[in-house]
Amino acid sequence: MRPRNRVTARVEGAEKQPSGAWHVEYEIEHVQLVDTWHYVHHHWVLDIVKSNPQAARRYAMPFGEYAAAVGCSVH
């Protein structure tokens, strides 16, 4: 079995929301991020819809439309 690539995130702040989700400020490889996360069955799960609604809509597109929306001209 191949080892998984691991990335370390440094959490800079976290605030629990009334919904139970967490609004988290963190850094990965010198990139500052702010996203909404849930803790589900002992794992952290990114809430892409709350964190980046525009990206979430794109993920629902057929591949050709998605590729064109993100600027890919070869697909």
C-alpha cells in the first residue's frame, strides 16, 4: 500500500457556530485559509457549500462545463 501524502495545517483560530459547525482560520504551506468544518465520526470534514459556494456549484457541473468554467481549454 502506498503511503498517503500528508500535509500539516496550523490552526490559528476556531469559533464554534450555532449550527455546530466550526469556522476555522488555518495555514497550510504558508497559505492562509478560512473555512467551515464539521467533526463527524472522529474526522474533520470540510463543508464546501458553506466554505466556497461558487466552487460547490461548479463541482455539480458536467465535466466539460466545469473545465470551461475554470479556464481549461483542453478536455
